Amino acid sequence: MRTSKNEASIVRFYQMMLNASLIILGLVLSFYLLRELYAIVVDAVQGNTNVHDILEKVLAFFLYFVFVSMIVKYFHEAYHFPLRYLIYIGITGTVRFIIVNRDDAMNNLILSLVIFILVISYIMLAPPAKQGGGSKGDNRMTKNLEHQFSMLVREIRKEHVGNGPREILTRFCGPWVICEMKGNLTNVEKFMILSEDGKRMVHEARTKLVKNIYHDQAVVAKLEELIDAKILRIFSDISLEEDIAMTVYVLDRPLA
């Protein structure tokens, strides 16, 4: 038990160090992003007609933009870098290199092949379309709505509990909305569940708190307005050992 706690402490320490480093890096990259944007605006005002010079600055802007977006996605995806963002960076950086070194035809031909390979890699990484006749546009809309639902649940939890879950995953399954929430417990609650009495008290308090939240019709109305469906029943429970809570919303109609 002690070994597991030590391992968890080490993981948390390094995770905090990585998060702090990425936040600092994001601020630095944001500065360079704004600097490139300023240079583009200055060129536009001064009437710079050098197309290669302008394209070089625009591509540099998008390089910084993708890096910053990737850092944002890292925190949004629960400390995970999506591989497709690295491919974006590779393609953008290679195009910029071709523009800067446009005099070397053979080298540019090789780099063009690299871009082609990266594009093929991105296509291969794209998730397969779900069966059942749904279009890719419908799938994207569903994913976006699931994300909005997660953000609204996080906002509601923060408003009523004081802190929201570290990570929320929402899925629409017919007439049910299923939310999995990780990282719910406060430091005080984590200390309390070390004893059986404390565990019972925290579980009862958490269960009662969730029921009280959804007794507020204004809260339920926010969720119903987002998904354009009526919530009939809500079931919720939490595993204190794993710090994972599950909430199931039963609707009057299927969403997906």
C-alpha cells in the first residue's frame, strides 16, 4: 500500500513538473505567435509585395499556432498529445522550409515527397466512420455536443462543489447520456477515506450532494436546453478507491 502511494506521489510530482513546463512554454510560444502576427500586420500596412517573405511569416505564425493548440489539447485530453498535431507541425514546417530554400529543386522534390508521406499517414490515422449510416459530419456534431455536455457538467460541479472533476468523458448511447468523471475527491476527502467510517461519510456526502444538485430545476434545464431533450431520471455513484464517478442521464428520446 505504501509503495503504491509513493509511486502515485512520484507520478504526481513529475506530472506537475511537466504541466508547469508546458504552461511556461505555451506562454513563450504565444509571445512569438503574437510577434509573427504583428510582423504580418506591419507588412500589410507597409504594402510589402514579396510573396515569399509574407508566406514565410504566415507559415511561421501557423507553426506557433499549432504548437500552442497542441499544448491546449494536451490538457484537454487528460495529458495526452494527439499524434495528428505532430503531423500538422511536420507538414507546416516542411512547407515553410521549401519556401525559404526555394532555389534547391532536388531538395524541394524530396521534401514534397515527405509532405505526401505525412498526408498519407494522417489519412491512415483518421478514425474509421461508425457503421449505421451516420455521416462524418454527424459524428463530428455528436462529438462536439458530447464535449459541450462535459464542459457544462464540469461548470455545474465547480459551482456547487467548489472544484470540478479533473477529467470528464461523455458518451451518448441512444436515450442515455453517460458521464465518467475522474479526479473528483479533494485532498481532505482522500485523507478521510483511509478509514472505513470516513469512507462511508464521504460516500454518503457525495451521493447526497449530487442528488441536491439535480433537484435544482434550473440546473437540469441547462442540460436539457443543450441537448434539446427531456431528462427523465438521473443515476449517479462514485468509486472512492478509484476516484471515479459515473452519472447516467435517462432521456425521453435517443440522441445517437
